[in-house]
Amino acid sequence: MKQYIIGVLLMLALPVVAQDKDDHRFEVMKNLDVFNSIYKQLDLLYVDTLDPKVAIGAGIDAMLRSLDPYTEYYPAEKKGDFKMMVTGKYAGIGSLIRYNFALKNAVIEEPYANMPAVEAGLKKGDVILAIDDQSMEGKDNSYVSDRLRGDAGTTFVIKIRRPATGKVMKVKVTRRAIQLPSVPYYGMWQDSVGYINLNQFTEGCSKIVRRAFLDLKSKGMKKLVLDLRGNGGGIEQEAVSLVNMFVPKGKLIVSNRGRLKRVNNDYRTTVEPIDTVMPIVVLVNGETASSSEITSGSLQDLDRAVIMGTRTYGKGLVQMTMPMPYNGSLKLTTNKYYIPSGRCIQAINYKHNNGGYTEHMPDSLTKVFHTAGGRVVKDGGGIMPDVEVKPDTLSNLTICLLNSSPYMTRDSSELMLNYVVDYIAKHPTIAAPKDFELTDAEYEAFAKRVVDSGYTYARDSEKYLQNLEKLARFEGYYDEAKPEFEALKKKLSHNLAKDLRRNKQELKEILAKEILPSYYYQAGTIEYGLKHDKAFAEAVKLLNDSARYRKILRP
């Protein structure tokens, strides 16, 4: 009788499931038909002629925005951007550019080592006036970048103005296939500690890390710091291959689970590792995401490394790419991923109704999981480090000098750029990154330039005091508290010279990082930064304390 009832219930459920599928198909066809009809009427009757790429492209973008930020469509003309994201390769001159707000022009920001921009003699601060006689004045970064890129082997003439001399020059540049370095720097520190900076998971990056590791080991490395801070991820299989360097063959690293079983995958280590005992600290932060979280999370779950820094981004989603008509590509989210403990570390749930919205997972709803050795770890909200080390925060003055802001009377980032460009022009060579520091006299010259420029910026304390005064006036308390407000205004009065003295060390380090790429490129900037890096210093300290290191992994 019991089996009969179950059978009847299953039979009753089948029509409901089929009806749901039919209703879904009907809604899909209905809405596609409505969209098609609306566009036909717009194309026929709208007062202005529509550009179908723009109008329909906006519809596609809006639809994808309602899903999640990782599902993206790349039309044929953006295929280069898609390829660069996956492979780290593009054809161009090999230089960062940025928009100079004061000049209203794009300028050369950072040429890469051994690339066409360097070989052509382009330098930081060079103002891009024209490309093949087409004016670039007033054009934004995207516009200029599109014209700097092209097919490898093609040649163009770039017209620039060098700010240090005011000289206008025309330079011939040949585009080349550019491979952005996934490991911009690695090296030894304190004889036995090795450091590897991995900034993206592009094709073949695990092999590059492997070569760097073996090179460092041959130089006497006994402990490793793997830096994944700011690494937004990339190819999932590269993360598995990287972890495979440090854990035995056959270990489950990550599982992908989605709606379609045929796209589900379990990724295990497939070869013998090269080192299963060397102490490792992995540095992470809030910009560590995707494949970086698979790497750091699986090393944590398998008790193979100590994770240090701040909580990671918490992506937890996997994308696959699909070919689209007319040579386009669609990158779409198909799975959630689960690391060895069984947890998914997705921090944000993407809701798709009402145009799409997000929900952050609160810590109170996270579930407990355990590492291979029994340590407690949790899902949701990214990877929590075993040792938390918060970075020093930048002062408001430094942030304003680095960036444009609606609170500024002028674009202050150009004050810093102009100083750096002049410094480079006056110094053909500088000390090695480990030894380089701005002198006090050089910093004073910068501070004087800022003060003499008449630069002003709104400090947070002043803004809060102004808001508090408005509120006090509104609620009727201001007259009674007026003497206190006046006294606070005097104490919080704008004193740029004093602020520049107070933040001297911080600004000296920022200026050094702006200067170094012109001599030692990205590698030199990273090497210099390690001298002042609080998290890196803590990592070295931990690695040199073997008892504490073991206690974290085997409490």
C-alpha cells in the first residue's frame, strides 16, 4: 500500500514538472518576441536612426548585469580584450597609459621592460598628441588604448610631447605580441626565505611559478612566501597545477557543481609534487579572488600553508566560455566551486528578480567545516586568514595626492606626476630598489612644490565638523555650543605644510614607488615595497619561528 501511494504521488508530480517547463519555454519565447517587436518598431519609427550595436548591445549588457558581474559578452571587436583576460597576451606597445586631467590628455604611465615602448624611447609622463596623424588630444584612455593596439608587426608613428623639455617628437613604433608577466618578481630575502609574487592566473602561470620555485631552491631557499594579494584569479586548472607543486598526487583540490551535471568537474592533483614539507606562508587580501582563493583555500584546507593577511574577496563562482554568432564569446557563470573541506566561500549571493540585486552572507549564517588536520574553517565570506595582518591605512592627504577628488580645487595627482617626471629627467640612474630611498632634501622639494601650487584639499575632520555644525544649527544647539565649535575650527584648521610633515614617511614611500618603474620596472617596485611591507615582515617572522608555524597548522 505504501509503495502504491508513493507511485501515485510521483505520477501526480510529473505533469506539474512538465507544466513548469512548458511555462518557462512559453515565457522565454514570449519575451524574445516582445523584444524583437519593440526593436523593429524603434528601428522603423524612432525619430533618430538607431545604431543596432549600441541599442541592442545596451539590452544585452542590462540583461547580463541582472545576473552577476562575471557573466559577460564579448562581441568580435572586443575579442582582443577577452583573449588578454584569459592569456595575458595582446599586441601593442607594452605600456600602461593614464588620463592626465590637468592636460586633458592621455600620457605614458609605465612602459614594461623589454617592450616596444621602451625600445622606442617612450618615458613616463610623455603626452600622447597623435597616432598616425590622428589627434589624440582630449581623447580618453579607452580611445587611445584601442589605437595603440593592433596586429603584431604593424608599425605606426606616435607624436608625443616630453614635459621635462617641452620638446615635441615623432617616434616610429612596431607593435608586438605582449605577454603580461604573471610573476613580475621573485627573489631571495634573508638568505633562506624565498618570495614569489603571482599577480594573475593566466595560461602557463603555474609552470612559471614552478621554475621560479626551483630557481629559488637552488639558491638556498628553505621557506617560501607566496604573494597572492591583489590577484583577481583566472584559469582554474592553473590553480590546481600550482597547488599540485606542494601536495601529493591524487588529492581533491576543487569541485565544480552547477545545474548541468555534464559541466560538473572534480579536479585532483595528477602528478608527483616537488616539495611537500617546505614551510609556506600565502599572503592574501580583499582583492584575492577566484583561482587565488582556490589556491589559498585548498592549501589551508590541506594544512599545507599558513594563510596570512585579510579576508579574501569570496567569489566562489566558476565561469566557462561559449562561442557566439559572428565571432563573439560569452563568458558565463555555470558552477559554484567547493574546496577540499567541502566549503563554498562565496560571499555575495546574486538575486535575479526585480532587475537583479545582491545579498552579502552574514558571518552568523556561515557553517563550520574542518581542515584535513581538524582545524575549524568556515564557508561564505571568502577565505579567513590563519593570521590576520591588516595593512596600514593611507592618510587622507596621500589619497588625495594620488587621486582626483570632487573635494579638490585642482587635480592633485598631477602634482605628484610632475615631480616624478622632473626627478627622472634629473637622475639618469638611481640606487638599486633594495637601497633606494628619497632623501629628506628631495622630499622637502616635493612638499614645497605642493605648498607653492596653492593646492587645497578637504580633510575628513573638517567635513565632519561642517556636517555636525549644520546639524547643531538645525536642532537649535549651535548658539550654546558656539565657543566649542570655534575652538575646534582653530585646531582643525587647514595647514598643508604641517600635514606634509606629518605624513612624510608615507609620502616618501609613495613617491619612490612612482619613480622606480622608470628605472627597474614592475619588478623593482615590488622589491622596494617589500622593505616597508608589514604583512611580508610578519610572514618572514613567522617562517623564522618554526614552533609557532607548526602550532598554527597543528594546534
